Amino acid sequence: MLNPNLDEVQLTKEEYERYSRHLILPEVGLEGQKRLKAASVLCIGTGGLGAPLLLYLAAAGIGRIGIVDFDIVDSSNLQRQVIHGTSWVGKPKIESAKTRILEINPNCQVDLYETRLTSENALEIIKPYDIVVDGTDNFPTRYLVNDACVLLNKPNVYGSIFRFEGQATVFNYEGGPNYRDLYPEPPPPGMVPSCAEGGVLGILPGIIGVIQATETVKIILGQGTTLSGRLLLYNALEMKFRELKLRPNPVRPVIDKLIDYEHFCGIPQAKAEEAKQQMELSEMTVQELKQLIDSGADDFVLLDVRNPNEYEIAKITGSVLVPLPDIESGKGVEKVKEALNGHRLIAHCKMGGRSAKALGILKEAGIEGTNVKGGIQAWSREIDPSVPEY
């Protein structure tokens, strides 16, 4: 529970009217609304989770809101990142978020940090705030946020989403567990697909983000039972919630400094290995593929390793679909051999990563092939704009 000096906090006549539905709640009342006005909350990210939670924190009357983000609004964000609008495509997310927050509640002070959160700046950025809300989507930043909150003794309101499932909890609060108790070690790079690769139901981050906002408000008010020590799991398809108990690990490593989190999560090592594989991999550009197709050559098979639903969205005419998971399981290897029938292999996916991985597996099975750089995304942008981007 935060303990500001409420004698210095006053509500204006407009604020009494604005927050009237809070003021008549015994659990909030005048003192609680003053606590909300006196509170400061830092949100890391204005994406799927940050968008809804920022809207509700602003509406609730949080006096000071900080936002850390360095991304710009993309049209693909608008399916779920409801704080942004079409007119903001191509512009900084933090500016879009600030404009919307002040439309909802001009009484908020909004601090903007248009930068990547790093081990060099995290402590300085986080230190002035009472609570941190983690709306990030990658493991290095989650570990960084966690460790900085531990060092500064700040509550860390956590959420994550993927496809139809989400989770939320409160870390580092009143002696409760932190993120390293849930994930002592990061998964290998690439094992957990991003939302850009695996997709996400647009409504899902709204639900998890609002849960994060609710936990933040409860901590400020000192009311109710928080999710500290409990991991809340939500399945949108089944419309089910369930809980897992979380406890501090008594033998976990002591967090006494911020480290290189990219290295900790194996990102540079994975990139080096990927670069090595790329050097060993035969590649062609989409322009070279177009020339080959236009030449009428019939001595090759164009293999598409994306998922069937992606193939339905957009495809290159004449390509053969064998999804990467089938190739990884082994059953797709025989399909590829049958499709080749002595012809040479050219493979593509959305952007080139999955097809490179597929070619590595096929090479071990004795099948050499060429990767299309940039995949169907490059084909759409540089060769055939009628092919939809997704």
C-alpha cells in the first residue's frame, strides 16, 4: 500500500463530478481518489496490453503516467491496440497514446520516454514511479523490468498474451515472488513465437490489460486481494480462468545489478548462428524468382512452408504448401521428396526465417534447396502488390 501525503492533494470541482462514481464507493471514496491522483505509474510499451490499460488508468484518475516506447503505429496494430487510430499510422505510439489519454482525462500528467528500455537507462526511468506495468512482448525486456523493479523495490504488474490465451500477476509486491520465480531461465530464442508469427485475438489484450489496470488501482488504493503469489491464466476460446500458485524461490540468485539481457536470453548467440546458416544457405531475391517464373522454366518446385491459414490469405501461384511443423515432425520431408521428383527446390515463407529453418532440416535429409530472401512479404512489396500483406 502506497502512503502519499494526502493533505497536499486536492480535487477540483470538475474532478468531483468526473470521479463521482468512485467517490460513492466505500472502498474508494475521497481518500482513495486522492491516492489515485497522487500516484505515479510507468507503463512499459503501448502495444496490445499497454493500449487498454493506459486508457483505464487515465480514466481512473492516475495523476502521473509515464510511457516507454520507441515504436511507430502500424496498420496491423489497430486490430488490438485500441489507444491508437488510423490517423496515427506512421507516427510515434507514445505521441498517439498521450493525445488519447489527455482526451480521456486532461488532469493526467503524461511523461514520454521515446527510447528502448536498457540496462543503462532502466533504473533512472523507473525510479520516480510508484508502480511499473509491464506491457512488453519479449523476454529480454521482461527480465530487465523485473530486475530493475526488484532493485528499486517497485511493484511490477505483469501480463502476457498469445493467440487466445493470456496471463497476469503482480510481481515483487509485499514480499511476493518476482518474474524469475515463474521463469528462472529464458526459453531458447525462437521457441516461443511472437504475436506477429503466431497471431493474437484482438480482444484478448483488452481483457488482460484491463486486469493489469485493475491490479494497479487496487495496489494504489490498498484494497482487495492482489494477484501477488497467483498466476491468473485465461483461455478466451474456452472462456475459462484458472490460477496457479506462485512462491518465491528460496535459492534463486540474488539480483544485485542489471546485466546484458539480450545475451542472457541468447539473442546474440542465436543471431550469430542464424548468420552462419545464412552464409551456408543458397539464396535468391524475389526479382530472381520472378525472372525464373517468367522464363517458363519447369525444373523447380516452389515450396511454401507457412501455415495453411496463411497460405489461404496470400500465395504465389504454383507454390506447393508443406507447413514447417510437418517438416519438423518428419512427415513433411517425404511430401517434399514426392513433390520434387528430381526437380530443384526453392522455398519461401512470410519473411524468410521459417523457410531457412525448413531448408536446414531438409538438408540433413539430403535435400538441398534455395531460400527466397524476404519471402512472400518481399514478393508483395516488390513484385506483385495485389498479393495481400498480413
